[in-house]
Amino acid sequence: MVFKRMLGAFGVGAPSVDTVLSTPRTQPGGTLRGEVRLKGGDFDAEIEHVTLGLVARVEIEHGDGEHGGVGEFSRARVSGPFTLRQGEERVLGFELAVPWEAPISEIGGQPLTGMAVGVRTELAIAKAVDKGDLDMVAIEPLPSQLRILEAFLGLGFGFKSADLEAGHLYGVHQDLPFYQEIEFYPTGRYAGVVGEVEVTFVADSAGLEVVLEADKRAGRFSSSDAIGRFHVSHQDALHTDWESELGRWLDGLAHYGTVHGGHHGGHHDSHYGGHYGEHHGGPGWGTVAAAGAAGVVGGLVAGEIVEEVAEEFFEGDEGGGDDW
């Protein structure tokens, strides 16, 4: 994808910029590569720096409600000071690291409903910064994460939505200032036994912290949501029978109303809370078809409208004081 615009913050005849990703699809812990292509305008411009930021739409609790902001979670300086001459064309290559805790925004080639992640280009001229446009990025799950997500489908759960919540999880080492919640609802044997289940991954190079929260409004929970936690290496996650592991956790909730984390983890007191409103049913992921396909692709935002959806997510947040 290529986004090109005349830099409005610097007036008519200012330089223009294209950001072109050679790797628009990646995974947590990966690297995005590409080029920033500049073209001089009607005058020589003293460029102070060109910087890229990996940003996402984040829900921030405020009083009794929430509002959306743009959270930057990776940043790379592409260039220091230089003079961009009138009409000059210049290409700047870049690499942008993707944190291990980066949110999943796409599965099996289809964007996740509720998620928008992009690369934002910043060009600074004479102490004014134009944040440019967003080049949307697809962050697909690690194989270890995908195994767990597919296990929920195998247990008869359907995907509802995903979002990012500002804050930190209690008792979990977390580098980013937000966490992702991937929400499922029961459609099979657990329907009416447990409510919605939210899955959060906090990954690093060694493995995953998997935090589960089951909605207290269904089943036999009394006064609080049920929290479970598993810690597993990426390698072990590929060889774990997650349908059995998750099934034991869910069965424990159904029969005893207790909280446990299986043999990979233990009890977890959650930082979640206070932001659960009424949700309405959403589409399921469906079944994956072809051999070698990575999985779960139905019930997601159609690819051809992802840019339009992203514009709606980010609209009003750029330059509006909601960055953090």
C-alpha cells in the first residue's frame, strides 16, 4: 500500500511523501521494512528528521466511560537533518521493529473486527511536525498463539471482536502500555454454562503468558469474573493439547466455580474490570478450508474495506491530543 500526500502542515507547495512497505504483513517480534519516498516542493526545505511510529487504536477508561486514542508502541528514526531541495526526489530505507507484545490484527489473511494497526510517518520541518497518513499493517499471530485461538473454535466458541485496553495486567510483566482482549462467545457445550471469554496474550521471545477471563454473567459464578493464567514456551505451545487444557479450565468453572490455570500456570488476580458493558452477538470465525491454510478466516472485516474501517477508527485522533 502506498499513501501519498502533500504535507498540509507546511502550506501549499510543500514536500510530498510516500511510505511504501515491502513487508506489510508480519508477526509479533518481527520487522517491518520499506521506504519513505520524499519529493521536494516549490522551495528548499530543511528537514529536521523523518520518523516512523507503529500505532494502534486503544480504548482508554475515563470516568464512567471510555474514549479512543492512538497509541504508539514502536518508533524508528529514519533520518536526521538534511536539506530537501526544490523538486528533489529522495528515498530513505527503514526497518521498524515490531514488539513481541504487539496486538494481533489479522488471521488467515483477514483483518480482525475491531482492530486497526498502522505505520505513521512523521516529517519535521522548521520545528513543525506533520504526522502524515497511515499505512495499514497486518500483524498475524505467532504459531503458538494461533494454536490457542483455534482451540477455542474447536471447543465450540465463536469469535466476537478484539480491542486494545490501556493499562497493565496485575502480576504480569508487560512492556507496552496496553493489552489486547480477543473475545469469544460459547455456541456449543459451554453455552449457558459460561459467558463470554476474553483471551489476552503477553508474549516475549521465550514464550507466552495467556490470561483468560470468563464473564460472570452466565454459569455459576457468584461475585466476580473467573480468571485463569497459563505460561508456556512457544515450542511447548505447539505440542500442547489446548482443547483439553482449556476444556479442563472451563469444566472447572462449570462444576465448581473455581479459578485455576492448568499445569502451565496458576491463579491470577486481574487488573481487568469496570469496563464491561452489554455486548451483542457477532459472527463466528467459521472453519478453515484448505490444507496449509492458517486457520480461521470467516466473520472478519472484508479486506477490501479495511482501509475505510481504519480511517473511521483513527478519525479525529490524529493531532487531537489523544496520543499517549
